[in-house]
Amino acid sequence: MRKKIIAGNWKMFKTVQETEQLITGLKRELSDYTKVEVVVCPPFVNLPVAADCLVDNTIKLGAQNIFWEQEGAFTGEISGPMLKAVGVDYVIVGHSERRQYFHETNETVNKRVKAALKNGLLPIVCVGENLAEREGGKTFDVVNDHVTGSLAGLTTEEMQKIVVAYEPVWAIGTGKTATSAQAQEVHKFIRETLAKMFGQPVADATRIQYGGSVKPENAAELTAQPDIDGALVGGASLKVESFVGIVKNTKV
Ligand code: 13P
């Protein structure tokens, strides 16, 4: 049985003070709610205060990126050991905004995934096509490329630590959600791809989140699909009410 997982990707929002406020609100509403796994992913500088707020809480902490070297002269980068030392559990890797604005490729995503695993962090690996690719009928090719490239060379044991997030780029921050049928179709395809790479039992155990304009109003229908195991939430994760609404509307 795959436990549903709802993660909030705060992107480049919230100061230290706002982080404390938001997490305090989430704890008030969600501390006793364990039917769904909940993760918050604030910006790097807010991770220590977030970790302090979340001590002994069921809400988990995630980072939004990781560099692949352990340490060294890499100005501006953050390593796995640094994240681990702060108390981070998860790390988002290969988000489309990183692929689009910071030249991430499947190769660099793959290096980051391996760095996360090496440091005992659980990767949330993002894949998904943009609008031109969808309209050009290339969705499955692109998603296949992202999945096989980003997860290349992992052992079946390592794969059991991975969460995959399908985020169609055209649905991110646009208010345009993929229909539950559109999302389910790609999720099923991702699971089939994982089965070819790692075998059916691993594919069946892997959680695949949907991301792209998820809101309290559409969370139930999306997470009721057989291959949708949760959500990676952007905008709606920035307010207590909407994020809690998504968590509580998630079909368990
Ligand atoms: P929105 O929920 O704001 O569309 O963002 C989705 C996303 O990119 C989560 O990583």
C-alpha cells in the first residue's frame, strides 16, 4: 500500500519569520493527521528554523535542490552533508524551473539524485513536458527521457527511496490543472517505465505525485486516480488553509 504524500514546494517565497508562522499554523492543523505523509520544502536559508519548529512532529522537511559534490570550491551551492546536518528528510530534484532557468539536464539531475541518496536524503524527482511538447504529441517521449535519464544507474534498493513527481510544465502556476484523466494517463506510463527499469514490484511500490495548480478543490479527484499517490504543491502550499485543505481532501 503506497502512503499518499503531499509536499509543499515553497519555491522562492517566505522569510524566516514567515516560515515560523506558516509552520506553526500547519502544526496546529496537521500534527495529529497521519493518514497522509506531509512534507514542507522552504528555501535553504529557512531550513534551520523550519527544522527547529518541526522537532518531534510528523511533518517532514524537504529542500528544493542539492549539489552533487560533498564539499569544495562551488560558490553558492549547498551539499548533501549540509542538508542532512540541518535535519532535512527529502530533497526536490530536477524541478522544471531548475531545468528551464538553471540549465538542469537529465545528467545533472541524475548526479543530484545520487548525491541525495549517498547522504541519506529522499529525492523527489520531477519530470514533465512543456506546452509545446504536449501539443507536438511528445509527452510520452519527454517523460520517458526524464524518467530514464534522471533515474539511470540506480539499484532497485535505491529506487525504493525515490518519489517521482509528474509536473506538466503548462499546468504549473497557470491555474490550468491537467484533468485527472490526463494526469492518470501519464502516471500510468511512468509506472510502466519504472517497471521496465526496476521490475514490477518496485514500480508498484513507488509513489508518483502530481504537481501543477493543485488546490483543495481538485485534490480529491486527482488523488482518487489509481496511479496518483499525492501532490507536489506550489502556490497553494503558501497558506495554511489551502495546504491543509489539500492534505485533508487527499483520498486515502
Ligand atoms: P503550482 O502549484 O503553483 O502550480 O506549482 C506546482 C509546482 O511547481 C510544485 O513544484
